Amino acid sequence: MGSSQMNKLVWMLHLLVAATCFMHTCVEGEPQVPCFFIFGDSLSDSGNNNNLPTLAKFNYLPYGIDFPSGPTGRPTNGRHAPDFLSEFLGLPLIPPFANTIGSDILNGVNYASSSAGILVETGTRLGADISLGAQIQNHGVTVAAITSRLGSVEAAQSYLNKCLYYVNIGSNDYLNNYFLPAFYSSSQMYNLTQFADLLIGQYSQQLRALHEAGARKLALVGLGLLGSSSIFNEKQKVMVDQLNSEFSGGASFIMVNSTAIFSLNPEFQGFKVRDKSCCLTVLTTGLCLANSPPCENRKDYVFFDGFHPTEAVDAIFAMSAYNASNTAYAYPKNINTLLSSSP
């Protein structure tokens, strides 16, 4: 068997495991962590933007065509990376903050908002979104509710300290801010290094706010393949080292390097179509044309629409973030090791 065939076989086995996890809990008995909190942009959104006045929403077909309940607000054909991570952790799919009424918030909450960024103004040309700062405020509402359920601040903090916090943010600060000089002045005010410093400075303060609220195990996702992402990613890696030093013994931060995973992971050789979207897209937004038929061979496509990956890509990404032995993919350790070790 050739190397390319072997890589494709491994890729298919990973997808089979992920599919099995979707039908049955991967972890027998207790989940690996009691709860999972998700922050970020469209790569993690599961419906928080559905009722917002914005173009950045995905609650219509063909989005969700492979999701059991149909369209949910996820910008892909089926599950996204946090869904797969939930399954690896032995947890149910985590509900969006917008739909937490009647949900068991003790399992976690998803606060991610499509088009959102580290900066408040990011993405607003498309309409309303929930910036990272606002997402952290929403988490404060959840923390208060958990405190009420568990009976004391101490009990709530002890509970939250054991949970996974996943943050995937920053892409829109470039795509829907810095790289759009007709709408935003940031590129006129800062060069790329200065802008990355601005983002990292604010991001580090937002992460400290999460730590103050009880977060102790934090997985931060770096930027994917877009212009100038290396500057931000390099500075984010330094930030991770600084935060681990600052909270030595009291918290652990890791960085998942999207660029390295997508560039170096041989499992991505299994995708035949890399340069066009699976669905018909609207020229001005890159989003799927409503109710248009998508491609049939979705497992062969990297992109579902003009920006967002297919479920098959997210499955590999999540597996790499969770179990990677290569520190180029997850630094200084992967998510599984993060959760298995003391801060």
C-alpha cells in the first residue's frame, strides 16, 4: 500500500471514529471533564447569531445538510470542531448561549459568534455580533447561574477549574477589519506588527478575565491560512508562555496551531478539492446561496462555502488538536494532555 493510500485510510478511520462518537459516547463512564466552554467566531458558532440582525448567520440550507437536525447556525454541512471535541470529551453537544433555556449548563455553553473578533468593532460591517469581550460577559451570567445551582462560590469555582475552555478568535480582526480599509481605519493606524501587538494585548486581558472567572485549562486556537497570520501566531505562542509563567501552578494554556495542522498534517492529502467551495456562493459574502444544492462528494472538499471548512476537515482538525504528538500542532501539549495533567 502506497503512502498516499495509507494516509487516506488513516483519514477515513478517523472519520469513522468521529462518526461513531456522534452516535455513542466515546468515553465510557464519566466524561473527561465536567464541562466545556466555547468562545470564538464562526468556526465555533452553533447558533448564537441566528436571531441577530446580521448577514453572518448560517441557519438555512444547505448549511446543516448533514447535521441530524438540519440547519442550526453552524457554517458547515454538519458538525464543526467543537462538536467533535465535545464527543471526544464524552460530553453531549454544547448548546449556544442564545438557547440555554432548558439546557444543562453544567455541561457547558457555546458563546461563539460569527464575524466576531477580539476588537469590539470587528465584523460589524456585516451587522451585529458578539465580540469576545461580550462573550466573556455572557459567561459571567452562566457562572452566576452555576454558582446558584451548586450553592456557593467555592463549589462553583472548584467545578469550573476542571472544565475545558476553548477559544478560537482573531481571524475576523484581519478579514473583517484590518484587510478592509474601506470600512475600517485600523490598517491606516497600525502596521501589521503593531496591529498584532494591539490584538495580543487585548486578548491577554480577556484571557485573564476568564481566569478570574474560574478558567484553568484553556486551549487557544491560532489563526489559519490567511495573510499575516504568522505574526499573530508567533506572538500568541509567546503570550501562552507568559500566561503559563504568570499563573504557574494555577492554570495551563496551550495553543493549537491551525496553520501547521492544515499545512503539515498528511491526513489532508485525502481531500481532492481544495480551491473551490462545495456550495454555490453569493459573490459579495462568500456564503452559501440559500437552498442551493451542495456538492455530493462533500468528504472530498476542504471548503463548504467560501470561508468555512467541511465537516470532514473539522473532524481531522479536532483530532489533531486533541491527540497530536507534534508540538507544531499543539504547544506545549495537546488538549488530551492538558486535561489529563494538573495545571
